[in-house]
Amino acid sequence: MKQRDLEIKIAASKCASCVTKPCQLGCPLNNDISGFIKEVKNDNYEEAYRILCKTTVMPAICGKICPYEKQCQGSCAKRISYEAVNIGKIESYIGDLAILNNWKLPRKSRKNWKVAVIGSGPASLTCAAFLAEEGCQVTIYEKHDYLGGLLYHGIPDFRLTRNTLMETIQSILDLGIKVKKNISLGSDISLNQLKEDYDAVFLGTGANTSKKMGISGENLDGVYGGNELLENLQHPNYLNKKVVIIGGGNVAIDVARTVKRLGAKEVIIIYRREKSNMSAEVSEINEAKSDKVKFLFKTSVVRILGEEHVEKIECVKTELNDDGKVVDILNTNYMMDVDCVIMAIGSKTDDTLLNSLNLERDDTGYLAVNENNQTSDSKIFAAGDLTGTKSTVAWACRNGRDAAYSIIDYLKKVKV
């Protein structure tokens, strides 16, 4: 038995198959975790995959990149007295076996329902897959010349290999899904045209415009958005430079580790709260430390200085007040010499695109949807970052799956 096989058997043996299944409640996709692990224990690996496929189409991906320590594993009953079951590792193993053995996703008989899916990130791919499994004729429209969205350009290869991603996407496309690349909504094709050609439209273009802090110096040369750097795959020259990344999520971690690998002399992540408050996964934080990325907690950047290019940043120490809000500590300001500043404090939707859709938006600027992921136009559905939902891959997948079910229910009513 190979080392990885043995590790998985040992990990699976630790699952007590709890009746209450707290791990399943902790999973955004509500995967039947104890159910698929039971099959792993019995060496029924393909059946384990079948159980997973009832709720997810990306086990090889989610098992590798999900913040499972805060989701399924964080809810594991054993973590109270023992070490939590390594659910992520077991799920990843089953997903990899599915790719290796070319296990197919299920598909029902073909229907005449035509659905357009805009974007190819995790929400869109999951929505497309569950629609296709129900027999819908699905066409994905993607603005880039590749599929995957943030799975491709937002997650570095050292966390998710291109092979795993491409094989997972291919298993979804094998359901009979058509793809049209290099087509942007709003410029190459209009929403009205899509409504004419399809019975329903799903919008999953994501939110990949980096937010700014609203401080002076943000427009200096040498200040970048983390999301744009990852998406466009065009980094400046970091060789022997000191780079500061502002933020505490996975984007900040991914950017920092990427920048370090691209030759930066020093990489520092500045986060205004404590380490325990970071939304990034603990294991990823530890990996970043192994890559010699430095962390500066309870610190905020108040301005960026330089003539034309970044030269310094002004920092201030922070603390939480009685209301739990972050406040600056008086007289703790200091300067730091830097060559480059990267903002990774969150992302927002493309206002130009959203305004062109003529669909209602909520008070926070995201696309407004009802409990069925339906926009102000009953034929148009949306999910994922575009609607301001929780921004993890698993939650995006859950939103995409829910939207697919809502679209199917809608089509059953209007296509009788």
C-alpha cells in the first residue's frame, strides 16, 4: 500500500460516524461526510465519490483549498477531546481517484431547456454541472481564453495544480456542456440577446475588482490590487524589493507567497486585527511563514508616501475598543520604507458591468436576488461574489448549486 493510501485509511478510521453529523452542518455544501468516509473505510471508493457527487462536483478542488479547519473539520465532534478527522485530505483523495479513474458525473435524459451560464468560476461551473445533470442544454460564456475564474487566476499553482483544475473542469464539460470563450457580457454579447436565445440565464461573473482603503497615496506607481495581479497574471519586477501586502484573507496570503517566489527580498503582510481574526486558513498562514513571509498584526496603514512611486508607508498600531471595533492607538505612528504596496482587503463587483445590466442592486451595491437566486428579471439568476455572498469556494459552489435548482424549478413552471 502506498504512503498516501495508508494515510487516508488511517484518517478515515478516526471518523466515528456521528449520528448528528456536525461536520455536515459545518460544510457549506452539506456534503454527507460520514457517509462517504464510511465507504472509504470499506474500500468502496467509487461509491464514496457517488455520495459526494450528490452535493458537489469539485471534491478534488474543495478538499485541497477549502478552509475546512473553519468549516467541516472545525465542526468535527472529535476536535473537542481529540484531533479532528482530516476531512479535507480524505475528500481530496477521492476527488483525485475520480480524475485518475475517469469516474463520470451522473446525467439524466436530455431536455430541450437551454440555459446560458455567464462566467466559469466555482459558482458558474457548479451551476452548469447541476443543470446539465438534470438534462439541461448548457452553454458557458467566458471572457478569458481559459475556464476556472478565480480557481485559475486567483489560486496559485502551488495550492491547486493546473492539472487538477483542468481535469475537474473537463469532467463537468463531459456532461455535454458547450463553451464559448473570449466573449464578454456587455461588450461582445448583451443580456437581451441571451434572453432571446435561452430559456434562462445565470450570472456568475464574480467580484474581482480590489477594494481600496481610501487613504492618500493609493494612486502612486507601485500600488496594486491583489485581485488584479492574480487575475491578469502580470506582476511587476519584485526582485530584491520590499513588498507590503495589506489584508488578512486568502488573497493576501496567496499574493504574498507568489511575490516571495518571484524574488522579493522581503514580504510583509500587515493586518489591523490579531492573527486569530484572519479569515485566511491557519494552514495557509503557516505555509506563508514557511516561505519566509513576515506578519505585522494590530497595525494599520494610514497613508502611502512618495513623489511618483511608492517610497514609504505610515503605519499606526491598533486595538479593539469596547464595541469590538478597530481603533488607532494615539502616538504610535511610524514610517516604513517600502518599494511596493498590494491591497488585498476585499473585492467588489465591476460597476460598469452591473450598470449595463439594468437589474436591481441592493444597498451594498451587489446584484439583488431573492431567496431563489432570481434577479429583478425573472428569467435572470445570479449567485456567488456578484451577489455579495460569503466568499469562499465552497460557499460559491453552494450558491451555484442552489441557483441551478431554482432555475430548474422555474423552467418546470414556464416550459410546460
